[in-house]
Amino acid sequence: MKNLFISFSGGETSALMTHLLLTKWRDRYSDVKVVFANTGQENEATLEFVRDCDAAFGFNTVWVEAVPQQGKIGTKHRVVNFDTSSRSGEPFEAVIDKYGIPNQKFPQCTRELKLRPLQSYLRSAGWAARSYDTAIGFRADESTRRSGAAIQSGTVYPLLDWSPTTKPQVNSFWAAQPFRLNLAGYQGNCKTCWKKSFRKLMTLMDENPTHFDFFERMELDKGLIGPEFAKSYVQGYKRVFFRGSLNVADLRKMHANTDWTHAENDAVVYDNKPIALDVDPTDGCVESCEVNWE
């Protein structure tokens, strides 16, 4: 039998999938590893939820963080736990130091903060590439997120194929538990993200404007990192996080100076440009950031 790697994102759907895999389908595999990749910019509630799932269900989750390497060597990992995991964006900043700020044009954050560290850990455990199945927590109502390379990469979607499960069913399971993830769906596991719609970003700015401080500091201090700066580039150009070439300062101004809560046609005008509030980009921000395995 093959081994099984469970990519635990820290979301409720992913946790339910992990629980079902360990209780109903464990005998399909020789060995199972549950691994969670911490970016250093997860909401504290996410870290608490991963810890609580271990205590309640015995997931025995391995916590890893990205450790970028110099030169052409790929990102490696370090093993941490709830107490030693980064809370101030240290892995995220290290990735930015090498690859630059991630955004819609340079979407390397999931690859370098989650996919590569997870792969590095599995290699360190002696699991050769493509010698195991990878379980991803996409639900039956998220079937469009399925990778076209799933079969070739050994990716399995238990909540799509083995026991089709919808978001209401996930909510029903967790409503019966003594604990759950203490986050609203729009908040997501990450404090903020360029994939979020502008209405979500404005709501998060309302709730906790300090969640944007790390991203603002990265834009100010590290906006000139990236391969494009080795070329002749437009003077004054710097990388920023958000769609429409907006930075955190723009979001703060938009939040302060536009009536985004009652905007007609779900849009506001900022800097003479209409900004759609409710439209997430393709494969936009959802409850958690799942790694679609390569």
C-alpha cells in the first residue's frame, strides 16, 4: 500500500477531512502524515485550532515553516510547534527577501510558504516524490478547484470523491463539537491576502487595521526585490501586494475616504478609478489556502 500525506490547512473543512481519513480510511494506507505549514501571518485562531484538533482527535500534526535557501536551491523547512511557531511573519519575510512581494502577477506565496516546505519535510522523512497520495480538503461545492493533474500527481479529494461533503455539512459537524475555528469565513486563516475582494479587505481594515502592518512594512522596505529589477524598469515602480497596483497605504485611504459600506453597484471610486468591492479573482480567497499539489 502507498503512504498518505494529509495537507492540513488549518481550516474546518480540512480538519474534517483529516478526521475522516484517520477514522474511516486509515487502513487504505501504510503510513499517514498530517502536516501544517505556518506562514507566520496566520490568524492566532488558526494556530489554536490546529493545536485543539491535535488534542481532541490525535492528528499528531507536524508543523513546518519555510526556510528559503541562497542561490538556485529550493526552499527547505524547519519543524516547529504551537509554542515555537512564528507569529510576526518571519517565514513570509524570508521568502520575500529572496523572491519579492507576492501579488496577482507574482503569486509565489503558496508555492514557497506552503508547497515547497511541505515537500521538503516529506523528503526529509524519506518519502520520494510521487510515491504517496496527497489528500486535499476541497468540498463537493468546490469541484472546480480540482487540479487537472490530480491523477498524475497522486492527489486525492476525499470530500469530493469518497464522501461528497458540502459547506453546510461541515458546519453541522463542527456545531456538534466542543470547539471550532473562531474565525468568520471572510477572515480566512491568513490575516490578509491579495486574493481577497476589496470588500473583505475593507471589512478586515475595520476590524483590525494592525493586521496590515506587516504587509505595509514589506512594501516600504522590500518593494524593490524581484527578478524584474535586474532589467531596465519604469522609474518609481515598486512591487505591492494588492490588485490594481494598490498598496496598503491606498487601502487605508480607501477605507477612510470612501463610503464602501453603502456603495452603489458594489463599487467605489478611488484615485479616479472604479474599484469593484465584491469580486474575488479566479480561485480567490476562501476559508483556507489549500495547496493544489503539483
